[in-house]
Amino acid sequence: MPKIMRIVLLLGVLVCALIAIDAQASTPRVDVLHVKGTINPVLVDYIAHGIEQAEEDGAVVCIIQLDTPGGLDTSMRDIVKEIVNADVPVVVYVSPSGARAASAGVFITMAAHVAVMAPNTAIGAAHPVSIGTEGEAAMSEAMEEKVVNDAAAYIRSIAEAHGRNMEWAEKAVRESVSATEREALGLNVIDMVAPNLDSLVSQLDGREVTMLDGRVVTLNTRGAVINDVDMSAIEKFLYAIADPNIALILLSLASLGILVEITNPGLIFPGVVGAISGLLAFYSLGMLPVNYAGLLLVILAFGLFVAEVFTASFGLLTGGGIVSLVIGSLILFKGGPLFQVNIGLIIGIAVCVAVFFAFVVTRVVRAHRRQATTGREELVGKTAVVKVALDPEGTVFFRGERWTAISEVGRVEAGEKVTITRVDGLQLYVTRREP
């Protein structure tokens, strides 16, 4: 009897486990990605991995919560490709209140299977000057026209594929028009307005979306579990340093660290910090639209600083280096205001460098003016005692040694004290020391 009871109990536990697994499998899941900041290659990888994970785990929909001022054109197009080619429906949700989908964000929003905005949000201003990598000043009129035409055709194609307002989309590119969430809904730019994520999930239930291959998918989000897919620690770190201001700080730390190690061999720590900062700076620069003229000016600046340490121009090379550093930092990145380095940061770095090298130059000047303490130059200015009368040549005694000496002021008697004025080989030139 006990054996039968154990078997029945085991079967009961097994049945309960199967019921729990079945219930879990039947509960729909919604994956939510969070995008806040400029669009760059790090975000491309994050969104690609998020969509892939949603496909593998069988999520009913993948929501991209978006708040961006824009970003790189190439990264934007990569994200659009990921959304368009996804096997799971993708919803772009411009939120929370106060967020925006500007510039590259317009393309990403309109590429979604379902485009949604929260109250008090905005969309628009997609002119290519803000999202390109050439920058407004770098583009000729003909080149700008080509870029604008290409962007306009691209966004019209995206809008048409989802039955959205192509005319407004083109105006967003050509005329930088913008719209609030209510205006965008009325203009058929987006599909719905949702005050929060729970409301959005509720509104998505039962909605039909058409995938790239023509499949019509009905969203079943009733009772769905929301699964937040955040960036990994490495992705957060890489995204943080892919910033123009951080890139300039890393570049400055790398240059100063290596400079200190060169001028003080064996300290090790500054060199290690400089090397690590340099590698991170190169990664950060690789994620951004770099103006190589600006980068060369920054490198030239620190080259002038190194030259100052070894040649002692008494501040001239340092001054030139600071001017080169400031100008190079101002033009270090292309792509318009979105990728400009903060002017306050540039001034702060320039002041810190100036103070540092003022200290270095002061020490160099003092070293040049200070009498040598080793070698024959150390003898100049010291006092010796005449052993054999100088008329004008004779012998003097200095620190336990006899030296041949020549008087530069006439005869000097033995026993008198003289001052060494210069050294020529093994011969001293002296003058009578005044009492």
C-alpha cells in the first residue's frame, strides 16, 4: 500500500509540473527594448540581439521604447533593416512623455509594424544634415540635394510599406516638419497613442499586422508578461563611451598619461592609464563621424607639448599646442550639432593642460638657471686655494685635488683664495676672491 501511494504522489507531482509548464508556455510574452540617446553602432547590436532573442523565445511582439534626438545615417538604416526583416512583429513606442523621435528616430518609428506615441511626445525634423556623417558645412549644394533626395525616397518607401502618410514623411525630410502625438495620429503617421506600456499592450491585443513575407499576424497580448530586455553591462559601457565628449576626455587622458610616462620613465601607472584610455578612445572614435583634420590637430597639440618638455621654448610650444587643441576639439566630429563637443569641456581641458604645462615649464626654466651639481660645470663659482703662485699660471687646491690654474686678473700669491670662473679641459681659470 505505501508503494502505491508513493506512485500516486509521484504522478500527481508530475501532472502538476506539466500543467504549470503548459500554463507558462501558453502565457504570451512581450519583450521590451529601451533606446534612449543617439543612434550609433552599439544600439544597432543591442536592437539586433533583442529582436533575435524575441524570435527565439517565441515572444508575441517586440516593443522598442524610443527616445532619441537622432544619430548616424548608417546605424539608422541598419536598425530599419532589422525591424523590416524581423520574424516577430516590432512595435516602436515613442515614450515616456516628453520623449521625441527626431531625425533618425522618424525613420525607425515609421519602419515599425505598429508605430505608437505617448502623450506629450514629438516626431519629425528628419533633414539629413542632422543624421548624415558629412555635416552641414561639409556638404556642397549638389551633394546636399543628392543626400536629401535619397533620404526622401527612403522614407517614402518605408511609409508606403506600412500604409502611412508618405507626403508628411517626405516633408519631415525636406522641410524638417514635426508633429505632436495627436497631430501624428490624425495625419496617419502613427497607429495609436498609448499613455503607458500596460495600455499599449492592452491596445495591441487582437491587432493584425502584415509581415515582410505577406503573412498576416494577429497579436495576442491579453494577459501578456512584459519582459524588459536591458543592455548588458558591456553594452552600457560601450554606449556610454561612444560619445563625443567622452571620446575627447579619453583622448586627452591617453596623451597626458603617455606624456608623463615618457618624461618620467618607470612610473608605469600613468603609462598604463594612458594606454588603456588610448584604446578606448580609438574605439569611441570608431563609433563616431570623425573629422580627421580635427583629430590631427589634437595629436599635433600633444606633440607640441612633448616638444616643450624636451626643448624648453619657455611656453611658446605650449601656447601653440593649446591653440591646436582647442581648434582640433571644435572640429573633431562631423555630423552637425548632435556630435559637437561641449565648449565648456574644451575650455576645461585646455585650462588643465595649460596649468599642467605651466608647472612643467617653470621647473624646466629653474633647471636651466640652476647651477649644475655634477660634472666639471659644477666647479664654476666655487672657491679654491692657491698652492703655487699664479703668474698667471700656477697650481690651486680644490677639494683635495691639485689643479693647474690660470689667473685672469694678474699675479695671485700662494695661500690666497680664488674663484673658479670657467673650466677648459683639466685647466681652471680663476680670479682673485674679494674679501
